[in-house]
Amino acid sequence: MKKLGFVVVAVLVAALVLPVLTPSAQAEGEPFRVAVVMPSTVNDLAFSQSIYDALVAIQEERGEENFQIDYSENLFVVEDAATALRDYAAEGYDLVIAHGSQYGSSLEEIAPEFPDTAFAWGTTVNTFQDEGITNVYAYEARSEQGAFVQGVMAGMLTKSNVIGVIGPIETGDAKLYVDGFSAGVAYQNPDAEVLVNYIQSFSDVALAAAAAEAMLDEGADILTGTAQMVPGAVNKAKEAGALWFGTQADQASLAPEIVVASQVYDWTVALNPIIEDIEAGEINGEAFSLTLENGGLNIVFNEDFELDEAVMARAEEIMDAIVNGDISFEIDDEGNLSVIEAETESEG
Amino acid sequence: MIDVIKALLTVSALASGIRLATPYLYAAIGETYGQRSGVLNLGVEGVMLMGAFTSFWAVNRFTPEGATTYEPTALLIGVLVALAVGFVMGLATAFINVTLQAEQGISGIGIYLFGLGMSDLLFQRLFQGVETVNGFPKIYIPGLSDIPVVGELLFRQNLLVYIAFALVPITWFVMNKTTLGLKIRAVGQNPEAADTMGISVVKVRYFTVTLGSMLAAVAGASLSIAEHNVYFYNMTAGMGFIAVALVYFGSWRARGVMFGALLFSLVTAIQLRASTLGIGIPDEYLRMTPYLLTIIALVFASQRIDQPAALTKPFERGE
């Protein structure tokens, strides 16, 4: 009897784990085949959804018969992701995307084994060129740019002069977003206090909610946050009537009455040139950045939210300043952000 | 220093701590029933996730499109659906642990993985993306909620918070003052003796494990349709395992479990305020404090002498 119990459990476990790791095969015709491995789900309203939406947009443009997308979700564990990446490469996909900064060291091992396959890794600027690897593209989002614009808006909209920012772990585009937003607030409204809390998790919705609550208690009337765990915080903001700024994907649907705007990533800006390279047979492992200037970053205003015209105008003015280089951002080796204003007569 | 403590120990921090304790209370009290009868159920986390998802789905499904406020029928259905799911998973757990006599530490992990995978699969199939629902509103108890400090702490919570705390004296009463409680304790202490006295060990264990599982499912629902009103992959993030630890912490007594849950969640609430206010301790260390505290408390405070003697031991009737 005891043994049977074990068998039942073993079957349950196996049934759950196995399907995750089996990419689907296909033949017939010669469509462009792309596979993406991601840490959360394609509908997370954040990081993973942003790349999936971009691939779907490209598919719509090229036609489903010419462009095939396969993906593996929820591979937050690096070892599982590495297995999936290797499988996709072995299956002969034209482009294999490792959508998560944590996948880097796995990719460094796998890419040289499949020299004819093109890989893309984000978000990062490292293409392993120094290690002699030439088939890895890199992509990143300069999320501090849109964050700065949103920070300026928040600085104008706040009445309590307290603004809360929730981050996951102090690294990558999350850190850029948090720092950019804080800099934007300080630029517009030096009197406002920005409360920052990195909750040390990309997935703990409950913790993000509790962090939001702590900020609201401190008097925050505007919140923002980055990564997949923010829906918990959005809900707390909604209950308290505080405003919310989104990033990575358009988050207005979560709370139409309080979302002012979202910074939306459009990865097609990086993916289209990569795909063109591959089709031309010229894989070169470039690094791409999404910026406001190249249209990879967009501030999407929530249509259901009545935004003051002065704030909207100011946001557009700041966006123009970033696009034409009057305001630029520099990140030092330690990842610290500084805002650089060009020596023109632009007012502060 | 005193300023820092004052800033951290605000009324709202304490109120937040009480709310955060709710899912732990449901799950850990449910687990207490099972463990008192000798069954360790490590699958709590998986049941919580299933409860969180299914109740969220039900509330989403039965709230009229475009509703701006909560819908009592939808919320009731949400809780009932969670209870039903907990019931089914509880029966399955009892079948595996009691009838098949599986190794309880291992089978629980199987149930956890099942809940984790299944809740996400259903979410992917039934929802297009992250959504929110109108969950249980806060109920201001007339009169009492106006009392300074205490009113805000205790009498401005949602219904599921009140029920969670009501379970503490109810559980004490059931365990200590009823025949059922006597049977549960007898089965957990000495199943052979209980058996010779005509108590059906199997029946009692099926009952406690299923009840515990139903409460675990409500613990999940208290997150997705009362506290956060959103469902998200793996949204319990380890709470079910903490709940199992809290049962040991509370020496298998409802009151002890409650203090453990409150301590853990208060430290979590205060810790979040500390890192928001930036008191100079890195976030990484602050995030550890509730867990560190739980481990330390488990090592030093737990009186293992109260542990049910037959815990994790399957019962086989003598030939």
C-alpha cells in the first residue's frame, strides 16, 4: 500500500513538470521560427507580456504562415530555462530569445554550441563579444527615460508631496526605472519626498501590496512600481484613491480610474533588425536599446483618466527634451544614475 | 531611536499586521486539526493556491459586468467554491495519507506542486491577463470602530478577518470541550488505544484533514477576494509552509498559533515600513527578519513535549 502512495505522488509530480519543457516541433514550408523563454507568463501585464506582444505584432505583419512563435513560460528557475533554451536551439529555431537578465551565464555556455542559431538576450547590453561569441544579440530598455517623464508628472500631481515607488531587486531595468522616476520627481518638485522600497521579490503580490500600504500610511498620494508583482500594489492604491503610474506594459486595465499613464515597451524596435539580419544571413550580435527617440518606449496616457492639460503639456515638453538630447542620462559603473542637462537656455 | 520606533509602530502598521495574519490563521488552524489527529499535511500551500484561484474566478464570473462595487452573492459563491475545492483536495490528501499510508512529508509536496501547477494552468486558460475583482469590503462595526486605536485595529476589517479570529476560541472549544475534540486528540496521541475504544481512526483523520484543507482553501480566498482582490501566479509565495511552521510554533494550540501568526505578520508589516522609511539597514536584511525570527522562535520556544505522539505515523490496524 505504501508503494502505491509513492507512485501516485510521482505521477502527479511528473505530470506537472514534464509538459513545461517540451517545445513543439514543426516542419513543412520555411517560416521564420522564433522561440522565447521567459520568467513569468505572456499575460503578466509586465515584462514577459511585453516581449510576447512584440512577437505577436511582428507575426500579424508578416502573416501567421511566415512567422511561427513558440514560448515557455514561468521559467524563473535558471536551470529549467537553460534546458528549454538548449532544446529550442537543437530544434533548429532561427531565433531563440532568453528573456531575462538571469539567463546570461546559461546562454554563454549554450550559444557557442549552436553557432548557426541566433540568440537574443535581455535585458542587458552584454553580447559576449569579449568572450568571442558572435551569435548573441542583446537588448535593453532605457526605462529611466519614460520613468523620468512620469516622475515629472507625479511631481506636479502630488498634493501631499509624498510619492511611493516599489521595486523588486535593485538591478537592471527595475533600478533604472526607480532611479529615473525619483530623478523626475526631484527635477520637477524638489520638495516632494520619494519613498523607495525594493521588496526583494519579483513575484510576491502580497508583499508588494503590504509595501504599498506602508507608503499610503506615510501619506503617499501617488504610487508606481515595476515588475510582475505590482498588481497587488495597484489594488491598494485604488482602495486609497491614490494615483498610479505603470511601466513595461499598459496597466490602465487594472484600475482605469487611477492609472495616469504607463511606459510601454515596444521590443519590435530591437526584434525587427535582428530578424532582418538573420534572414540576410548576417548574424552579428549587436546590442539594441529601447528609447523614447527610437519609439521603443512610449508613454501611453490612460484615456479614462482626466489629466490636467498643464501636466500633459509638461510631459510632452520633457519627452521632447529627452528625444533631442537636452536632457540625457548617464549610468556609472556602479549603476548610479545622473541626469545631464545640455548647456542650452532650457528652463528648469 | 525612539523616533524610529514611534514611526514604525503606528496604528496602521499594527492594523496591517492583523490583516496580514488572516491567511496564516486559516491555514495554520486548519493544519492544527490535522496534526492533532496525527496527520502532517505539507500540501497546505497548494490548496491555498487552488482556493485563491477558484474563488477569484467565481467572484469574477458572478459579478455583473462593469459593476463598481462588491456583489454579495458573488462573494458568497466565491467562498463556497473555495470550500468545495478544499473539500475535494482534502479528501484526496486523506486518501493518499490515511488510506494509502503514504510518507506524509513527501505526499504533501506532491499536493503542493499539483496546486501550484493546476491553479496557474486554469488561470492561463480562463483569463486573458491579470484582472481585479471587487472583494469583501471593510466592515466598520458600529460604535466599536470609533474607539481610538482599538477601533481602527480590530473593528474596521473585512468579514474574513473577523471569522479567522473567531476560529481561535471555536477551535479551543472544539478541541477541549467536545467529544469530537477528545476523539481527535486520542487519535493523534495513541491511535491503537483509540481504536480499541471504538473510535474510527480513519474516519477521524479523514474529517480533520478535509476540514483543514477547506480552511486552507479559505486562506487562499482571503488573499484573492478580500485582501488583495487580484489573482496572480504563486500568489501565496510560501505562506502555506510558514503556516505549517506556525503550528509547531504554537504547540498545536489555536491560541499559540494565533500569537505566532500575529508575531510573524506584525514583524512583516513593521519591516516593510522600516525599509520604506530608510532607517539605514539594507532591505535584504530587513526582508529576512520575519523568517529569521520564526526559525529562532521554533528552535527556542517550541515545547516539543506537546507534539501529538502519532504525528506523521500512519495507522494500521493490528492483525
